[in-house]
Amino acid sequence: METVVGIRFKQAGKIYYFSPGNLELALHDHVIVETARGMEYGTVVIAPREICEKKVVKPLKEVIRKATEADEKTNEENKIKEKLIL
């Protein structure tokens, strides 16, 4: 069994599994993770739970940290920029 958290990057987007590492994470926590596209801001939508290792896509990356106030501000600025582009 492996402990994972489910992270979502967009409101109705796909859920991706990450290892919580040594962090104590809860539902709705905002976190920073490393993805193929670089560092991203996401939301915990599945609280830490154990799942069968066969269901985990390896390598499972760890959550880097809980989002800071600076991360929250940057995320809000990015949302505003995204609306201006659209």
C-alpha cells in the first residue's frame, strides 16, 4: 500500500496522485507540486489515503510544500491574467 493525495489544478480538471511525503495535508489545502510543466499550484481534493501500489503511476512525485501567502497571491494574479487573455 502507498499513501497518496489527490491534487486538482483546475476547478473541474483531472485528479493527479502525489505522495504527501512528511507533510500533514487535509482536504482543500493548497499545495505546490512539480509536474511535467514545472511548478504548479493545486488543491487537495482527495485527503491522504492508502491505495494499492498497482493503481499508482510510478514514479510518484512528492508534494513540495503547502502554498504560502506569496503562492496564493501569484495564483490570483495568474487567474486575472488568464481572464484578460481569453
